[in-house]
Amino acid sequence: MTNQHAQHWEERYASVDRLWSGHPNEWLPELAAAWDPGTALEIGCGEGADALWLAERGWRVTGVDLSATAVERLLREAERRGLGERITARAQDVAAGLPQGPFDLVTCFYVHGGPEEGGLSLGALLTSAAARLTDGGRLLVAVHSVNPPWHTHHARTYTASGLLAEIGGAARWEVAVAEERWREATGPQGQAGRRADAVLCLRKPGGRASA
């Protein structure tokens, strides 16, 4: 991933007091609420809503993000909520490597890569993340699949089946979810439209049975 990409995200975070809503990505509570807590790696943790949600439910979370400003906000909020011992985070380019783990859960929400030279390969990143899972560990991914008509930036889009194939296919995983999920969307001028996310929830075979 280019230094220009990292600078772009750092500038976005530094330009506002808070970039995101503070609520966890919707797929995380929907899919993970009943899981037994363990160790988790969050790729692209941002300001930390997902990491905080997990930590409040007993998980020990390691977060990585390109932006030092975002990581600082996460750690400050973790301390404010009394979760400092459950969350570690650092600013780094995941293309240079991921924390070793092992982890019971890896989440990767809306980390897309792009077509530019040196851009991140999401398939390669998820393959590396999967190698850090414990037996019975889970990989939870959501990325844009179909953008609404007003969408202008050039991040890649994906299908769930295509991503699953890149990381070994259904023969390698216990597949809980591998599909496009549609939702209504409203554009910046109030226009109505639809968008879809590709969502994967995969479990590595083995390990103890869990919810």
C-alpha cells in the first residue's frame, strides 16, 4: 500500500473530531453476539467502535489501522470506558504484515484495496489473516459489492463467492454466511438507490464447539 494512501486516511481522520458514527458495523452484533469471547484481531480498526463492542463483551482485541490519529482515539476511548487492559492497537500498514496471533476471531470491515499500482490485495490479506486463526476460529468480512449510482470513488468491489474462492473456498471453511446483502441507500442530494455488501462469516474447522 502506498504512503499516499496512508496519508490520505490520516488527513481524513485529523480533519474532524470524529469520522465515523461510533456504532459498530451492523454485521458484528448481528453475527457475533452469541459467540464465546476470546482473542480478536481487527484489521482497519479506525476509531474503534467494533473493538470497543467486542471488549465490552469480554474479548481481548488487537487493532491495526493506517491512521495514528484513529488509533489514538480508540485507545483514549478504551481507557475512558475502563477497557484499556482488553484493547491494544497500533498504526501500521497491514501490507507489511499482521500481528502473529493466534486469534479466535479476525474482522475486516470495508478494507478494499484498489486498482492503483502497489494497492492492497484483499485476497492476500485475508489469506494471511486466516493463517493466524486458531482451530475453530472465525473470519468475519464485509466489503462493498454493488455501489449506488452516485458513488464516485474507485475502491474495488467484490462478490462473496469471489472472496471465498480466493481464500480456499467452501471445502476449507465452515460457511455460516457468504452472500450479498442489499439495503436501501440515500444519496447526497436525497436521491434513492440501493447498495450491497459482500459478507463472509467463516469458521476454521476444528477446536471446541461454541455458539
